[in-house]
Amino acid sequence: MTNPRFFVDAWDPAYGASFEAAGGGPAAPSSAQVDADVELPAVDWRAVGPRPGVRAPDVVLLVDGVRRIDASVWTAEDDGGSFPGLAASYAAGVVRCDLERGAAQLAGARVGRGLFTASPSAQDVVAGSIRYPVHRVGGTGELNKLPAAVQGPLTALEVAVSGAARTDGDLLVVDGPLRNRRQLPRTLGYIKTQHSQYLDARLTAVVTGLAAGERSPVFRLGTAWGGWSWYLRLPVALGAPWAGIVRMECSADLSVDEAVELADLSLVTLPRFASTPYKDPRAPQNLIPIAGLERRLRALLGDARLLHRALTAAARAPGARR
């Protein structure tokens, strides 16, 4: 009996794995309906390389957002009840990469904050010079569900900051699924961690067999946020089957030809931004401009300890509801 092949994921284990379920275990097959007979019939699926004549756009915009919980809070009601809440800071920014000049610069960044709670009587919190406006969430406001409520305002901030930086003929790459940004023109979703296995075993073998600089054919996902999708492998040393593989998305409102055109464009554009292991523990998927943007955005959030101290002082101030 031969021993099974053994691989080590290039990612630093502190960041999980490049292919895993949301809970940290192996990615489970998805129940989403998949139409693989889009660019090629499923029986003819094969790796797709760069097509002759396809060139990267002159300008690529990469947008990302970060969020942080500054404090867990409770709001006391007059009837003796109480509601949990989160004081959160979040920021979004966009990097403008001018491929003609070989230059990249921060094209815009914005910071937002909020008090996320289901409390009907919660008011804005002023912590020193920082204001946390109330964002009321639905339901009973369970504490474990509150972090997800931050995603909506963060996404809106990403849309606003990227919209202000757009120019004719550019390509916008969003770090993560498109979600409700599918209406944006010439926009790609970039998913670097694979939480679900959408394809059957035979088609998955095509994906894991991709060479660096190749992509899968375009397929269609029938999820709630459904759209056109494909996988591509970034430059990476030989290793684990999913090493260097990312999943791309574009709007379902596009035609098949338009989706294939964007897929071809992604293949000649994204590999040049791939990171290397000695620079980034999530190489190559964590693109170099995105890594720099994340560091800048986290700095803009301010000192977490000072904000926690200011929030604590605000809660103890005369007249504060607690």
C-alpha cells in the first residue's frame, strides 16, 4: 500500500487555511445549484490560459475594508430589561494601481463608527472626540449575531470610497464576495479563502490541476447572491491542491460573453499583484496592494486601548444610561 501524498498549506496556520469551512474544518460541498455548461460544456472542462490579444487595463482599483470591535456594551431599559451591543470602528479604502506607470497610491479612505444594538432607547455615544452613531439591528440583538451587522455599513463605505476613485476603462477588484455591489460596472469579487466546494469531484479536479496563470471555465452559481464565477491559480510554488487558487465573481446581469471577457482580463491582471511567502503569511492570495491597504486602514481606526478607555469613561459619566 502506497502512502498518500502529503502537502503543507503555504498559509500561516494563524490565518486558518486557504480552503476551509467557516468553522475551521474541511470545506463542505455546497447545496447551491451550479450551471457549469456556460463557457464550455461540463464534459469538455479544461484549464484556460491567457488568450492572445488580451491585455491588462491601464488602471486597476483594489478596494478593501477592515472592522474592529472597540467594546461590548449593554443598554439598560426603563422596564428593567437590557440589550447587548457593540461599539465598532470600520474603515474602507481603495488603492489605485497605474499599470502603465508601474505606480500605486492610496486613492481614498474613510472611517466609520457605530453602536450596533437592538435597544429601542439607545442613543449615540460620544467617547472623547469620537462619536458612535446608533445602528439599530433587527431581532432581539443576540450578541453573537451583532458582528455581522457591521458588514452592511462597511460595504456601503466601500462602495462610496471606490465610486469616488473610478475612471473610464478601469477595473475594480473588491476583496471578498460582491454581495450587493453587483450593480457596479467592470467589477470583480475576489475570494481568497474557499469556504464551500461548489463543483463536483470531476470539475474540482480541473480546478486543483490548474497551473499558475491558468483559470477554470466560467460557471454560474445559483446562490442568493448568484452570478458568474471562475477559479484561477496565482503564481505559487508546487504544493497543496488549493495553493494559490482564488475564486472570482462578476455580476449575473452581464452576458456570458461579458463574463468570459472579465475572466480573461482577471487572468492577465491579478497574477502581477500576487504576494510572496516571505512578505505575507497569506501568500500568494493576499494581494500586495491589499495587504498594504489593510495596514493603512487599521492605523486609521485609532488606538483600540484609548478608544476602549474613552468608551468606559463615557459609560461612567453622569447621565449615561447603564
